[in-house]
Amino acid sequence: MPQVGAAREIPAPPDEPFELREYPSPDRARSLRFSHPEEFAMGATAWRAELIEGSRTRALAPALSIRPLAPWSPDGRHYAYQTMDRATRTGRLLLAEVGSGGSAQGPAGQPIDAVLWSPTQPILLLSLPRGATLIGADATQLAEVSWPAPEYEFAHVGWLPSGRIWFALSRSGVHAPSEIHFHDLTGTIVDSASLDPLMLVPYDAAACERIRRDTWSLRTGPGTWAVGSLLDRWGQARYDVANGRLLLSVLRPTGAPSRADAFGSEQLGVRAEPRWIVLDLSD
């Protein structure tokens, strides 16, 4: 059965690389490189994608997202990532076989957050709005799971080290605490546990009750604002499937709420900074 270790607070980890990221295949024979990010629309970035094998470099379709991403199948025969459908200018899954060069694409118009191969099975986990889907290396859908969630919120997902159980960290509504739920390869829930940010990283929530959660009300730096709902939910997640270590961040106030001008609109806000915890997952 899945196990959730005790959470403990840690210093903020270093920022993840944005300009360049390289993912070697399991046998280290080749790698996928994502570089030269370019904003092509407000808030939307594309990366140059390349397949590198020895001294040879092959250009691939641009990537729309480079994390959360585990692009290689465990045998190194397939890779996958989110690319862009040029007709609709929306995300689309690219699933390719290295040897034949053949590829398959998922349906366009379906937002994808995470693209994660199981570490031991030829199964791909895709995080979707209010759910997830599992597909095989031949692009066949194996399972689909849905759950209630606030609009525009993706779950944080990942595989346990065995590669036979996967998890999703989500909340069912804007007033609901976060929960981690574990699923098998059929999508069936096998266990769940509460991971409420308010319990794990407590603060004076009553003092911030009047802060709006649906707008930019958290000042995180000079000229930088975050949406108020990040007081109530996990914002960033970093997960290492090799050891089952999950890092989570949530924003916490560093002062008293006050009225401030955010993007030309005066409203009640508060200075805030990320606080991080770590916990271990196993099966």
C-alpha cells in the first residue's frame, strides 16, 4: 500500500532551469534537449526541441512545456512531450518511437500539464483539467480518471517508484483542503490522505480572510503579484521518482494585509513568500 511520510519544512530549493533542460534516455544513448524559450503569446512559451544521439542532432517540433516532464519510456524506445497544434495553436501530445521515427499525436485542444512515463512500465501519465489519463506506447488509452477541482487548477501528479501506482494531489473545491489520492494502472483509487497546507504550514488565516482569492492580491516581490488562492493550495511541486521525495510550496504572509495598487486596481493585499515542505512517498 502507498505510504506518505511525515512532512517537514525545508529552505527554498534552487530555482529550476528555464533556459535549457536536457533529459537523457535511460540507457544514456541519446537525450532530448529543450532550449531557447520564446514567448509566442501572453503567458505562453515554446522551447526549441532536439533529439541528440552521439554527434547527430535532429530538430523536433517545438515544446510547449518542459515540466512536469519525464519524456522517456523506461526502455528508451519512445519519447513524449507536449507540442503545439499549428492549426489551433493549442497543446497536443507528441509520442514518438526512436527507432522507426514514427510518431502519434493526441487530440488538439485538450490542455495538458504533466507528461510522465512510468519508471518501469511502458505507460504514459497525462495530467488534464480535473483528471488524468493513462496511454500505452502505441497511443492506446488504457485508463481515464476524473475528479472534482476548481476551474483552471491542475493536480500535481507523479508515479511512485514501483511504476505501478501513481498519485494526484488536488482539492475538490475552492474551500476544500488538498488531498493526495493514489491510483493503480486501471485508474482505481487504492488509498488517499489529507495534505492540507493550512495544517502543514499554519498561519493566521483569520487575518487574511478578506483577501480575495480570485485576483492578484499576494505581493511576492517588487512589481510581482500572485493570485490569492495560493494561500490555500500548493503552488509548486517538485518530485523525484527515483527516491519518492516530494517537495511542495505554499505562499504565506510576511506582514499584515493592507490596501495596495495591483495592476491599476486598488485592493486588499498582503506581502507573501513561498514556504516549502518535503515528504517521502513509497509503495
